[in-house]
Amino acid sequence: CHTHLTLRLHSSVLSVLFACTSSNLQMVSAMIPRNRPSEGQRILSRAKRGWVWNQMFVLEEFSGPDPILVGRLHTDLDMGNKNIKYVLAGEGAGTIFAINERTGDIHAMKRLDREEKAEYTLTAQVIDRDTDKPLEPPSEFIIKVQDINDNPPQFIEGPYKGSVPEMSQVGTSVTRVTATDADDPVYGNSAKLVYSILEGQPYFSIDQTTGKVALAGMDREMREEYLVVIQAKDMGGHMGGLSGTTTVTVTLTDINDNPPKFTKGSFEFTIPEDLGIGKPGGRVKANDRDIGENAKSAYSIIGGDERDIFEIVTDAQTQEGILRLKKPLDFESKKSYNLTVVATNIRADSITGGPYMDQTMVKIIVEDADEPPVFTKSTYLFDVHENAAINTVIGAVAARDQDATHSQVRYFIDRHTDLERQFNINVDDGKITLAKPLDRETDMWHNITVTATEVRNHSQISRATVAIKVLDINDNAPEFASEYEAFLCENGKPGQVIQTISAVDKDNPSQGHMFHYRLEMLNNPNFTIKNNLDNSISILAKHDSFRRQKQDTYLLPIVVTDDGEPPMSSTNTLTIQVCSCSREGNVQSCNVEAFVLPIGLSMGALIAILACIILLLVIVVLYVTLRRHKNEPLIIKDDEDVRENIIRYDDEGGGEEDTEAFDIATLQNPDGISGYLPRKDIKPDLQFMPRQGQHSGPNGVDVDEFINVRLHEADNDPTAPPYDSIQIYGYEGRGSIAGSLSSLETASSDSDQNYDYLREWGPRFRRLGELYSVGESDKET
């Protein structure tokens, strides 16, 4: 069955003309409108579109001189007339794809790359060429870019590194590599990859499909690192496929699969016998083919060191065994040693579970050395009496040369330990003698150092300490233990204890001290002694008639004797002062002058009393002086002050040079400045305007009027009470007929004066009235 409409697909390889079969009609029946039914087919009821097409394909990367035809669009409206116009819109329309307006042929104008864009969606429409009106609604179709194998596989994460323990089982996974291919994995085999090893066989293998690298059993000690080259090829690995490569660096990690091995079967060392303790005497080395912790070994001595003279330790840097001394060597006692040394891995074997080890023989040959002489003792102890004579033999030291030559030994005293050169020594036999007298009380012990040297080799020196104890003899007399100060109460009773005396002795007898006391004057009339049975005595008074006026000090000689052999004695004098004591027996005064005072007071009390008297006199003098310089008070508290106040007016001035004198111009012009003269005895809080003063008389001097004005101002001053003040006027002459200037004085007598009127003047005069009222009441009393 043939249709009247065809869809053609073109490519660079083939050109196919699709014919409509019964099956094709079913697939595209919904898209093909039927104008004339064919035989054997039913008429479709739907005839909306006049388009028939399938998905169009175009090969990527196609290049040629002309644009490539992708496909052709055709509609049944196109009856060959020229008023039909095909229009293309969508992705790449006009730039990548172009359509022939008359025929509907679609061409690709550029080379396409599927990896950039795999398909394009476009819209086709038929319009009237003259009116540009659409003849059918637009419809979408897809142009797919058909893939070709133009991208090789790539290892994005390469190159790779992997590690695996050595001696691993065959097939142990090392790492996984992955390659990617940008081609279409669905269409054809362009993205089907196959892995293979180009370099690295037969040690490694790889899964062709997964890229998993496996290992065959290998030994790190043979080779530690391998470089494996891996290829990934597309097209399923067939000929013509593209490929990419990468490298895998495989490192074998170490396991403890090798035992330590000594470099030699036996070692031999020669050690001098004077090698110091802890000093190295030789080194042994056991090599291990492993590395790191697996190669570390510990060394130990398992035989041949019965005396426990040697030890072996491991050098952490070189992994060598260091042979050291724990005890001194002695060539004369043993000349060689045969030691069995073992080296053992610190880390156990991961396969067998037990550590690897190796052993070797170490022969030690002791070399004879010229050693210094050896004293029979390291310390000698001698004793000698302090009265020993010069050149007395105190003792002898001995030293012997242990070497085979047995050289002769000489002895010396180290003078740094015997600065006083108290002792000498015989250089040949080592006898120590006394060079200077000894004194046990000065030095009880003498510690000296004696050296011994070989005659043939003075550099070999040995030392020994000699302690010499000086034995005591009785060569010191006893004496008072301290400087005693005794006091005797003159009112004491006979038999009173004045002082307790004890003695000391520089000697040190083995049985201890025993002292005997006696008074030098056997029958002393004033004092006696009493033995306290503890090497001390008490001094007692024989009577009670001791008086300071007669004798204030007594000197009492006392003889002290020890019981040594021979006995030694000394005379010591005790000074006793006679003092005044209280009833309880406490000493008050021991001065003679205190007894000549008639009142029986001590000198200290009299000095205190005299000081108090002088202080009182000074206070009185100061008080009188201050009273004489004190200013008179402004307020007169009683009438006696007014009567007893003497004012002198006949003082002569200093003339023209006296700048402090009163200015007479004030008297000639009583009004002053504006008639106001401030008061000098108070500082008023409020200012007031004084009344205008009267003018002076023709002669310029009106004293009476001036005084009246001043009196009136004082009586009417509102700022302060009417204090009295003394005004001095510089009149020349011997006297003045002027009376008292006091504002309170009247012609009446004191007895007739009544001051009650002061209270009526107001609150300002209340205090003044109280003062005068008190004065009157006192008089009445």
C-alpha cells in the first residue's frame, strides 16, 4: 500500500526512502491526514494536520564542501503551487539548521558535536507566501545528533598510587582504576571500555571490566616498588577503538619476615683493664633486611659472664649492640672472657607468631695496664696523746703495686690537708711521725691524706685517708663557768644563799669531771660555802651585819681543783656587792649615795621630783609671759576693768618722720570722706549710710562736735553691739581736760547705777545687760 506523502532521511552513509506499510500506517496514522482512501484501509476520522515526519538524525563531526541534508518536510497542501512557504524555528534555527522555503529540505550548516549537544528541538510551520498567514498550526520535531567514536577513554583520577603488604596472597586487591568515555554509552560500542595491563605482568593482573588491580605473591626485599601501566580501550576492545593509559605505582609495605643476622660469626675485642665503669668496650651489629620497627633488635648476653662484669645495650640510631663494663676489670685475676650475645627482633613475626633471633660469640681480651699502687686500707685510724714527744711514731700506712713489675712505692703527705705541717711520713716505709706538739683542746682530730706513687712512674698515684685522734691528758685547770655577779642584802639573815657557783674544765676525762671547792681564807668571818653534790657550791652569808656605809663590795677568792692526774687547780675571785633589798628579798639599790639622804629616798626618786619642779617653774614663767603680752579684751565684763584701765594721752609723736602717727587733718575735717568713717574694732556685715556731719567752725577745728558725732554713730550702729574702743588723738600737751569717752559711764556712782535699761534697748543689747546684771548680783553676793 503506497501513500501519497513521503518522508526522506539522508545521511553521509545511506539514503533511505520510507514507504508506508500496514505497520507504518498504524505508527504514523495519527499524524497522516487521508484525502483519498486507498484500498484495504479504513478512512480516518481525524485529519487535523497535513504533516508526516519521524525523528531526524544527523551524524556528528560530519564535514564536507556542502551542507548536509538532514531531512525533508512536506505537506499535502503543497500541490505544486508556489504560494506555500516552509518556516523553521527553535534551537539552532537559522544558524545551525536551514530550511528551503519552497521544498522543505532541512540542511545542517555547521559540523555538530554530540558531546556538546545531543539533540535539538525545532518547530515547523507552513504559511502563505503572500499574506504570511499560517496555513497550519506549528508542530515540534527533534533532530538527534548521531554519535561516532571520536572520544578516547580518560583516567580522570590518575596517576594512581597503591600499597599492599609484601607476601600477600595471590589475588589480593591493590587498588581500583576508573576510565570515562564521553561518547554515547547507549548507541553502539563507542563507550564500552575494556581494561588491560601493558606493563607490570606477570606480577599484577586487572579485571577487564571493573579495573580492579590484583597482586601476585611478592617479596619486598626483592623489589619494593612497581610501576604498572594500564590501558582502557573502547569499542569493546576491538580493532579501531580508541584507548587511554594511566600508571599505578604499587609499593610493597614491610612485614617482619626476616630474622636479624650478625655481620660476623664471632667478634673479638681488646679492653684495657683500667677502662672506666660504663665506658664502651666494643660494638656488635646484627643486620635485618626488614625496615622500621620490624628491623629493630634487642641485644643480650646469655652466657660467659658469670661475674656479671659486662652489659650490652642497643644504640637507637645505629641499631648496634654496645658492650659496656659494669664492674672493673683485673688483668691479674682474669685475662679473657668468652661471651654469647643474642640479637632478637623486638616485634614478633606476624606469620609464625614468634620473634626472630640470631646469636654470636664475643671474645674479650683484657689488656694489662699500669695501675697505681693499692693501699691495704682506704682509711686508717690512729691515736696519740697530746703530750707526745716530737718524732713519736703515730702509725704506718702500706701500699703495694699490683702490676707484674711490682714497682717500689713511695709515700707522701698531701700538705693541703696538713697546712700546719703537724706530721711527717717516711717516704719508704710509710711511718707517720709527730712534727709539732699537739693540743687536744685546740684540735681533737686531724684528717690528712697520704699518697702513694710508683718509683718508676710518678703519674700513677693512689690516696688514702688517715684520721688521727688526739688523746686527752689533764693539762688544764678548772675555772668558773661564767663571770658571776653576786648581790648581798644588808638586811638578810645569816645563812642566806648569795650565789651558786659551778666550774668548767677544758679537759675531757673518761670518767667525767669532779671538782673540789674551798675558800682561800679558811676561816672567813663573813662567808662560807656549801657543797651541792653536783659539782657546784652555794655561797652563804655568816651574819646579818652587812652595811653599805661600812663596805659595799667584798672580794671572795675561791680555789677550784679537779681530780685529774696530776690534779689541776685555779683561784677565782667572786665579787659580792651589798645592796638594799625589799622585804621579799628583791634587790632595790646597790649605790652608797642613796643612804646619806635624810628623807630616805633614793637618788632616782629625787631626780624625778626635781624634774617635776623645774617643769612647773617653766610653765609658770610661760604663763606670766603670755599674760603680759596678751591684748586687752574689747568687752569689759565688770566695773573694775573700767576703773583700773589707765589710758595715757601724753605720748610724744615721732615728728614729721613718724608715718604711723595720727593725721591731724582728721581732727580739722571730722567728716572725713563724705562724712563717713568706718569702725576699726569690728567688721560689720551690713553697710549703712552715715548721716551728714556738721561743718567745722571757722577755725577748722571743732573737737567737741567731732566727738558728739562719733558718739552718736556708735550708739546708732545697727551692725554690732556698741563695743567700747579706745581712740588715741595726737594732741600735744601734758594733759587733757576731756573726760571718759565710755558710752556707758555716767556721773553717778557704781552703786547707784542701774543697768536694767539695757534689756529694753532690744535684742542687740540683751547680752550686755546680762553681763552687767551678773556683775551686780556678784557684788551683792
